[in-house]
Amino acid sequence: MADQHKTIEEMTEDAPQKEKRDRKNWVGFVESDAVNFLMLNGIEKMTLDDGEGNKAKLSRRKDGSVYVECTSSNVV
């Protein structure tokens, strides 16, 4: 009796697809929600990574402003 194994395609066909964030949405999130979180919680430095190539580093400056550095990778 032969084992009937599903292919990778069959196993993943019903899995929900993760929505891709475009760079504008990522930068908008970082410059609004992430900066607000850093400020409201008295955080000095914070690093974010969405697992899809978008990364951000936030740090508070001595004058109270926040320095934001965003990087992204795109697969086309």
C-alpha cells in the first residue's frame, strides 16, 4: 500500500497569504505609530524588522527629536 503524501502546493493552498507591505506604508507606519510609541514610552533606541526586508532604526536625539533610518528590500 503506497503512502499518499500531499505536495507542498496542496499543503499550502489553503494557507492565508500574508499581505505585502509596500515601502510607503512601511515608512508611514514607522514615522507615525513607531515614533509615537518611542516618545510615549520614553524609549531611547528601537529597531524594527517586519521579516520581509523592511527595517527601521529609531533613536532619540539630545534635543528631543527622533532620528529615523528606514531600509527596504524588494523582490520583483
